[in-house]
Amino acid sequence: MAFGKDKGPIEFHIDPDGPNALISERNNTVMMFRKVAWNNRQPRLELRNWVVEENGERPMRGISFANEETVHNLVNVMTGIGYGDTKVVLGNLKERPDFEPALVDAIGMQKVIEAKNTEVEKVADDEYFDPRNMIG
């Protein structure tokens, strides 16, 4: 239970079946993406800061989304203007059942076939270029 400004207690319920994703954390404050119902209303997806205390979490400022379409639009805008790690985004998308048909629509069947038949040399994250190797 939380308390609103001059309005008394505010009840909230975090949907256990909804997303519960940590976005950021600093000290004892976390930003979470969750589905939350406030004062017995319909639950909504939201981004909210929560203060983590010994006896639980206390809600702070946040943004509730009117509907899931708004969240989809936000993701589309954010990725469209360059936010999100491309490798991570693609890794998340490849698990979706509609990934390959969407990929074919986006880049064409020929490029998908070429990509599947191309061997890509992987470089480990801890490998680096040493110029002494070129000199001998």
C-alpha cells in the first residue's frame, strides 16, 4: 500500500503473470516494466521507479500506458531512431514464430538465403587486434 498526496492510501497489485523486467537500478531505487493495477482498477503496463525497502517496495513516479498498442508504438519508435543494441534486439526477435516471414518481407528471400549460406567468422569478445602480428 502506498499513500497519495492528501488522498490517503493507494492500493496496488503487481500482476504476477505480467512482465517484471528490471530497466535500471541505482542505490535502493529500481525502474521496472510491469503490469500494475491501482485501486482495484484494470491493470496497465507501466514504467515506474520503486524504492526497495526492508518491508517491500514503495512506488514512486512512473508512466502508465493506455494500452498495449502504445507500448508497441514506443518500441517501434525507439528502435527506429537507433535505440536498443541491434544484436540483442535481433536475438530477442529471432525467438518469435513470425521472425522468418517478417525477415523475408523486410529484406527479401534472396538475402535471407544468402545470409543462411554465408559463413561469418566470429571473433571472441576478449580477442583484440595486435599490430605486432602484422610486423612479424
